[in-house]
Amino acid sequence: MGTVLAALCAGIVFSLGLGLSGMTQPAKIIAFLDVGGSWDPSLLLVMAGAIAVYLPAWRLMRRRGVAVNGEPLAVPTTRTLDWRLLVGAAVFGVGWGLAGYCPGPAITAVAGGMTAALVFVASMIGGMVVHAALSLSAPDSGRPGSDG
């Protein structure tokens, strides 16, 4: 129960931060990405603030070897760039630039009643379903524990 409560509190704080910083406003995101036009650099401060909070916590957890809830710290060991990562990054970037949403802010915007975000989240879930279906049909799914 403590882990669930901690996750709920972290989610609420994260959502509030996204809303207060303007990350749920597609126009602000698109202005941030428009470096050749009317660029709005204010989201750099949001990112710098996130890094300032995350980096010391990450270093502490790495030193301890366990997460805050006492479970083993799951750290990715793969450091290779493969086509799945590159295509996924490209799709994410194109979607972010076109819609002005990434997953966290989109879900927060849906909770705030923004109907455009609902379309984005529904599309995102549809993409996850398609990805899962394609991954299950592939001989080497690329998931941890597979031989490929």
C-alpha cells in the first residue's frame, strides 16, 4: 500500500508541475520546438529544473543499489542503438512536434478536460496496441530475455 501511495503522490506532483509549467499547452510546446521562428525557450527552465531534481536522486539510488521502496534498481544494460530505438524516437519526435503533446502532459491534459488531448491519448493507446500485436507476432520481440 505504501508503494501505491508514493506512486500516487509522485503522479499528482508530476501532473501539477506539468500543468503549472505549461507543458499541457500544445501551442507552448510547438513554440519551444520552433527554433527557426518564434522560439519560446521557457521550457528549458522546466527541463533544467527536472534535471536538478532527478540527477541527485538518481545518483543516490545508484549508490544504494535499490529503489526508494527497497526493490532492486532496474537499470537498462543495453547501450546499442538499433532500428527499434531510432524509429521509436523518430515517431515520438514527429508526434510531439505535430500534436504538441508527449504522453505525460497529454494524460494530464485529458484529466483537465482538454478534448484535443483525448484524441492524442486514444491514438497513443491505439499505437501501443498495434505495437504489442506486432511484437507478439515477431520471432524476436527484442524484449529482455529474448535471444536476439
